[in-house]
Amino acid sequence: MKLVYAEDAVADLKRLRGAAHSVATELISRVEALRQFPRMGVPVEMAPDPDTVRDMVFGRYVVRYAIHPSVLIILRIWHGLEGER
């Protein structure tokens, strides 16, 4: 079966790609701020060490990360509608 995209559908895909790019760029910028302020996130109470594993919320997105003496590890990034990861 042949698949055809209408012009409006192609425009929608381009718009969505641009929006996704903007969100990803902003998320990366926010994550970079963790270097200077690693404790800005909220402790994850269910983690084995809640003070080490934290969530930073940006808009509708959550960035889960772990703080170690010389490194921050970004564990997950998800949209709030996806539910906790």
C-alpha cells in the first residue's frame, strides 16, 4: 500500500522536529547548570541513597541524576506524561 504525506502533514512534522530540537537544546542547557549547582534537584526518596539520586524538573520534563564526588551521572530524562521511570 502506498503512503502519501499531505503538505500540511509534512509541515507538521517539520514544526514538531523544530520544537523537539528547541526542547532538547534547553534541557541540555539546564543539565549543564547542574555542574555548578548539583544539589538543585529534589532528592528521590525511593532511591537507596536519596541524597545522591535527585530529580530536576524543567517544565514538563524530569531529569534524574546521581551525584558522585567527581562526576554527575544523568540517569534518565522523561516527559511528565510518561510517568516516573
